[in-house]
Amino acid sequence: MPRTTPTLFPSATRQLASLGERLRVARLRRRYSADSVAKRAGIARGTLYRVEEGDAGVSLATYASVLRVLGLHGDLDLVARDDVLGRKLQDLKLPTRKVARRRASASGKISAADASDPVPPAPSSS
């Protein structure tokens, strides 16, 4: 089965290419060979080259493995750490969806069977 590469926006493609280049530079600074990094990360050397190219088809777990081998796995904690947009939306206190209360049964109490049933019982004709 042929491999499919996700379609990304150009900015995301540039970010991945930049990440791959930084990983390659980090490997070279440490004087690690591509073979040794690939072996320690549990991937093929060709996959390491794809990581260093910023290939979008490589899994995030593979990038994380390479970061771990290079001692940079703590940098993953910085991804999406400061969610500026999310905090602004939270601060606006946007209304949340209200859920209708359950109707009580004929006895006036909600039975255990009714409480677990996602669909309220149909009204009985008396």
C-alpha cells in the first residue's frame, strides 16, 4: 500500500523543515552518527533522514524518539504550553450549552434504570 503524506499549509511545512534542520544540527553538534541515532531511536537510518528533512509523513512518536536520543525530549513540554487564544476565550466566559433536566417518572423520582437510559421514557396514555 503506498504511503500517504498529509497535506499541510506552507507555514507548517516550513516549520517541520526547520525542526528537521535543528535536529540534524543538534545531532552533528553532539558528533553522533546517523546510524547510532537511528539505532538508539529504534528507527531505520532512512527514517532519520526523513525526520531531518521535516517529512510530514513521519509520526510524532518518531520525532519524540529522536528528541529523546538527543536529550531534547524536555522541549516537547513546551509545545502548546501557553494557549493564548484558549485563555482569551476562557476569559470571555462564553456561554456553555445548557442541558435540559430529566423529567420525573409518575412516582416523582428518577429510577436507576431511567437515570442510565439516555432517552427519556415516552409519556404514557392514561
